[in-house]
Amino acid sequence: MSVAFATWSLLPGGSDDVQALIAALAPLGVDAEPAVWDADVDWSRHDLVVIRSTWDYTSRREEFVGWAESLPRVLNPAGLVRWNTDKRYLRDLADANLPVVPTRWDPDDVPPDWPEYVIKPAVSIGSGDTARWGPGEEEQARAHLRSLRGAGRTAMVQPYLSAVDTAGETALVFCEGEFSHAGRKAQILTAGAGVQGSVRDDTERGQVTASTATEAELDVANRALAAVPGGRDLLYARVDLIAGPDGAPLIIELELTEPNLYLQHGPGSAERFAKAIAARL
């Protein structure tokens, strides 16, 4: 049995997650290797392709989704990849009455009713091309909006929630629909820093530590996954939550395509995911 873990050209050996999974699959009799998604690879020689650290797709999303759709067997499934690689999926979750961070799509101007807010493109990862704006920065924020829209990208605006500065975000990781472990992500966006590059290029932002999920967080995460179209086929999922003004968890992102699974923060999680992959084979 053979598995390919899809990655990108700047990380040809795969992420730390990939290396942990390769090691955990070996005792199960499964050969696994990293493979760059847009390289000349004979994908048909693998029984399964698992998308992992493909962190360069945002500038050519259609090419990436087309690649996923061309594979005979890929996880997570290509249909979910198409749905999840554009953050407009948050509208579907909101329509399902799930608690989502309030979002305005392609607004004509910056929000006058939010003291601080975040502007980002709907197709992005790692907070790339994202900025936190506040009082006195309206012109810079408007320029940010114009730059996104001028490039043909959907802009989204969300209130900046103060819990990011204190408690951070909680990332709940799931394997085959079952909760595995959680991580706590520290502040990523700094006030007055303007448009920032991807957090993947910065070791000082968004540091992750092990965390314990609350019952309220688990409830929201499970409800979110139940609302995913075709969600029963999910091998992995990560639900990113943040406390709203009343302390209740809000969904900030639902990561089903190429999330870091923070396996190093979940004892036994690499073996758990390896067993799930072997079972799929």
C-alpha cells in the first residue's frame, strides 16, 4: 500500500506533520512519501493522495482544485477542497445558524461601527495579505480594500476581537470526525503593522501551544462539521474558534484542505491519524 502526502516546492520533504505520519504508517505496512503537488509525479502509482502542506495554492486556486479533481483518490475529497479553499464557505455556515465571526463581503467602505477590524482576501492562508486596522487608519484600510478588489479578489472585513490578545484562538483537530486534540494560537496580527505577510514566513507570530477544549468549543466544532457538505468523508479537520464579546466561541475558520494538525501537541495523534489512513486503504 502506498500513500503520497502532497506538499509544495518550498517544502519538498513535507511538514513536521508529514514526517510524523510517515513514521507512524511504517509499522502498519504502509509506504508513504511526500510529493510536490504541481511537480511531474505519477500519482496513479499511489493508492491514496493525502493533501497536507500545499501552502502555495492561493495565487492559482483553480489550478490546484483542478489537480485535486484529477486524482483517482484524494483526501480530503476534491469537492470539499473546492468548497473550503474560498472563505465564502463561512456564509454557508452562518446560513446554517452557526456562530460565525460577523463578516462583510466586498464592502464599499471601511466599517464605521467597529473600532478595530481585519481586512483579508477570501482566498488566503496563514494570514497572508491580511491586516488589522483601527482609528486613524481609515485611508490605509481603504487602500487595502482597493488593492484586493483591484486584483479581482473577494475582500472580507471582520471585527477584531479582543480575545485574540488575551486568550488567543483555539484550534480543535478532528480525525475521522472524532475530536483528537487542541492547540492555542497566539496573536497573529499586530496593531499598526499594516498588511502583513503569511505567518508561515514569521516564527514570531501565531505560536501554538497545547490546549484543552471546553464543552462549548466542542459543541460548536461538532455542529460546524455536521454542516459541511459531504463532511462524512473528512479524514481530518481543524476548527478555529475565538471567544466573542460575550465569551461564547465563534467560528473564525474551518480548515479542511491543508491545515497544520499540530500533531506534536497531541500525544498519540500521529498514530491515530496513521491508523485512520491505513483503514481508508
